[in-house]
Amino acid sequence: MTVLERPRAVAPLVRDRRRWAWGLGAVALVLWSLAGTGALTGDVLNPAGLSQAGRFAAGAVHPDLSGDLLAVLGGAALVTVAYAALGAGLAVVLGALGAVAVARTTWGRRRLGWTLTRGALAVPRGLHEAVWGLLLVNVLGLDPWVGVLAIGIPYGAVTAKVFADLVDEVPRGGHDALRAAGASRSAAVLYGLLPPAAGGLLAYAFYRLECAVRSAVVLGLIGAGGLGNQLSLSFQSLRWPQVWTAVYAIALLCLLADVGGRAVRRRLAAPAQAPAGVLRRDRVLVGAVAGVLVLVGWSAWYLALDVRTLVGARAREQVGHVLAAAWPPAVDGELLRRVVALSVETLQMSVVAIAVALTGAVALSGVAAHPGPGAGPGRRVAGVAVRAVLLVLRAVPPPVWALVVLFVFLPGVLPGALALGLYTLGVLGRLTAEVVEELDPRPRAALDALGARPVGAWLVGTAPRAVGPTLAFALYRWEVAVRDSVLVGLLGAGGIGVLLSAETASFDWPAVATVLVAMVLLTLAVDLVSARARSAVR
């Protein structure tokens, strides 16, 4: 072996050792988190709640289809759609502006400036949209802008990061040529980088619209109106048929958003071919963009948004009051000890949730993936059933799952972790199924032709190639689960959200500021660990 060949031989060994180290660390983290939630020690079940859980499950097959309820849910669905459209639209605008500030292309060799601007994005995206909603209510009152901004601000920060990454990954030949010809930096970005990145930017914008629908439902649980509010009212009164009617309405809305978004992304991935030498716009994509713009305009009219609310004297006075009251943050020892302890609970809750979701997603991915043309009717029916279950899992907000889980589990961190796990399973199961669908089918087909059993063919021909993308999605969802765990905590299921809810209710703004800082730091730490782990499993 020559000197030049040795690094090539050593590199795979080093990579494998890193993967083993990360794998063992993940197992230890899961076991530590399970112990922290009480799953490995003590009594966690509540047998007295089994009857109530049975009545809840029975309501799934007997939803309330009365005309009055359907009319109410129809109006609530319009409110949810309006919040989602405006929140996603604001997120795209903020993301486009923010991407210019955080892209590597903008900063060039000035890494310090790029690092600082990237770090600044951790503040808005480190707080869940429900947390933004609670904060904005204290400034704007019960105004429709609360729901729009609560979605748009954190989503805008996430969109800015993704948009910047998409622009940075575009080949820079056109950009560099324009700069060499004397074009300004902004003109070079506008004409040299944005056109080739336009497809990815548009696809992600439609994905944000899908996510905004679920966020609008979540905000309804804390008073923003819409389907989430109707679901909460039915749940509080234990009217299970009405609860399931609202759940099915939310699932239908999520399905429409998912189908529309996937259709646009597939169109972008495989555009219609035009005759040679002919430039032609894709009418479907143009129509989709125009439809969304009309939807945003209608939403602003429907919610009766008034820009003067954001710049009025009351808003400025309230912002000044809250900022003055929150500074400096509280640093007394008792509060800091509680913040640290509850941050650990939040971390453990998110780890258990991802472990549950990943296990379920791997188990269901083979069935949830759309079957090939040679699949039998039984396989197709099973696939439709599993995909429907995953849709319901991700349509129901985590706080509602937490209340359901509390029927059969004693209060604590574990019910919150399981609730997050069920919700995340709905999302991760869909993503994992898409990974399986996009794999090259020939290895699996070859094993089938050789007479291998279906399970064995899947384990050998499909599962190994899906490991990397599936783990990458699971790590990304871990970042999201940390933020979602705060939402579950707001309703008393444990974690740092419990403390934030208590301090906000008592208007102890210095303590609120301390809790918010801790939440941002926790999210940033998980983001960094997740990014390193994703690089190790590639």
C-alpha cells in the first residue's frame, strides 16, 4: 500500500468508528431519558382511566355529523386556513429577506459576521409558535395579528436558514462571471444564483404552507380560534363524537395541504418537457402560485387585519413596558435550579418521543410506502390504512394527544413524551415512507425474483439503503420535538413549558426572560448536536 492510498483506507475505518460512537451515545441517551421519565422505575399506569380511553376510542367510529356542528367546523376551517396562508406568506417574505443576511455568498470570507447572523436566527426559531402567541397576546391583545405573527416569525427564521442554504449550494459560475464583469453583489445574486435556486425555494415555500396549517390548529388551542379552538372546546366537555369530527376535519385539511404541496414539488422535480428550443411556463405551477397569492389576499380580508394595530400607540407602549419589565432577566438561585431541572426534563421528553417515533416509523415504513405496480389488493389496502393512521396522528396536536395519554398514564413527563412520540410518528412515518418510495427498486425486485420472502427482501434490499436518510430525518425531527415539548409543557405535561406558563400567568417578566433564554440555548445546543450527528451518519 502506497502513502497516497493509506488515507483512503483509513477514512472508512475512522468514519465507522464515529458512527459506532454516535450510536452508542444515542442508546445511552435514550436509556437515561427513559429513566428520567420514570418509564423504567415506579408505577406509571392509571388503570382507572381505561374506561374513559375506551369511550374516546369508540367515538372514532361514531363521529357527530349533525348539520349544526359541520357548519361550525366549516367556519372554523376557514379561520385556520386564513391564519396558515398569512403566516406562511409572512414567513416566506421574512425568509427571503433574511436569507440575504445569512447566506455565505453575502459575507464571503467574513466568517465572524456570517456566524453572528446565523446565531441571531436561533432566537426566533428557538421558540415555539405557541410561545410567540402567548407573548404577542400581552402586546397586541386578542387581535388576529397574534396568530399571523406567531406563525410567521419562527417560520420566517427557519425559512431564512433554508433559503440561504439553497442559494449557497447553487453552482456559482454565473454569479462569479457577473461579478467579474463588474456587476454589484446584489445583482450577481439576483441574476446568477436565484434563477437556478428558484425551484427549491418554491418547493420549500409550499412545504411551509403545509406546516402552517398544523401550526394554525395548535394556536387555536390557546385561543386563536379555528379548528383547534373547536377541538379544545369539545375535548373539555368530553364530547367524544364531536372531538373525532373535529379531528377528521383537521385531518382532511392537512391531507389537502399535503397533496397540494407534494403535487407542486413533484412538478418541480420532474417538469413538463417543452419542444426543443421553446421556452414555456408551466401553467400548473403558475396557477398554483397565483392561487396562493389570491388565498393570502382573501385571508387578510377575512381576518380583517389592520396594519395600524402593529404601529399604534398601544402596541408601542406595551412592547416598551414588557421589555423594560423583563430586563434584566432574573438570576436568583432557586429559579435557575428550576430552569436547569426542567430543561433536563424537556430534553428527556424529546429524546423518548423521537425514540418512539423512529421505532414506529421504521416498523411501518414498508407498508406506508406506495406499493409498486405488481402489488396485490391486500398490500394496497394495508398501505392506505397505515397512511390514514399516520395522517390522523400528525393532524391531532401534541397537547390533545397528551390529554388522551393521561387517561391511562399518571401525570408526569412520560405522558408528554408519549404524546409527542405519537404526533412525531405521524410526521416521521410519512417522511420515512417517502424515503422508501424514492429508493432504486431494482435490488428489491432482484431478491423477489430469486424467491426471497417479502420481509427478508425488505430487510436486505431496502432497509440498509434507507438507514441514512431516515436517521437524518429523525435527527431533524428531534430539533422540532424540543420546541414541541415546550408546547406540551404549557398544558402541564412537564418540562420547561410548565415554568413558562406559570411565570407568564403571574406576569413575572424577569423570570419569563430567563426561561426564554434557557429555551433558546437548549434549542441551539440540540441543533448543534443534531447537525454533528447528521454529518456522522452520512
